[in-house]
Amino acid sequence: MLALIHMSQARQEPEMFTLFKKKKAGHIAKVLPDNMEIFVKRGETLLYSALSQGIKWPHKCKVGSCGTCKYQLVKGKINPQLDFSYVLEPNDITNGYGLACQSILESDIEVNINTINF
């Protein structure tokens, strides 16, 4: 790994600055109202990770066409793998709803599934 050593003038101790930052292996999704935490590997969908960890997340199709895996994003950022407007109403999208089967995490997130009528 290529790194630079910088001497801190305040402490005169070496500090390492990495030129190439290693990407995080994944993110944490906190699921409300139960405060359950799911580790979501980089590149995996929220639904896939939840099901892989034995979490019973409502779902049917797993491809973004039924809307059963809908959640409300409370905090954080996701990367939708398809346009949610094919399945969700414009009002849902405005209010932060998404589909777990089509959501790749870009940060740690907090989602609420208690507000959904299944």
C-alpha cells in the first residue's frame, strides 16, 4: 500500500496518509420500529441482505415489479437499481419510499417498515 508519512508539527509524531482509500465492505441498515440492524455488503440489495440474514422482509417478486418490499427511508442514501416510479406512486417517492429489492446502499441507512400496510 502506498502511503505518505507527515510529521505533525504540534506533536512531532508521524502520521500516515493513505493515497488510496479502501472502500468499506458494506453498510448498516437499521430497520424500525424494532431497531434491527442488517449488514448490507457493498453491491447487494437491502432485500437480499435481509433475507440472507434470516430476516423476514415482506417480498414476492424480488425484481421491483410488485411493490411488496416497500420501505420508507428515514436517514441515509441509497442507489435505486430501477426507477421506482414504475411501481410506486409519485407521493410515495416524495415521502421517501423505496423498494428493498432494488436498493443498493450508499451509506448507513435507517428505514421504517412499520408505516407500510402489507
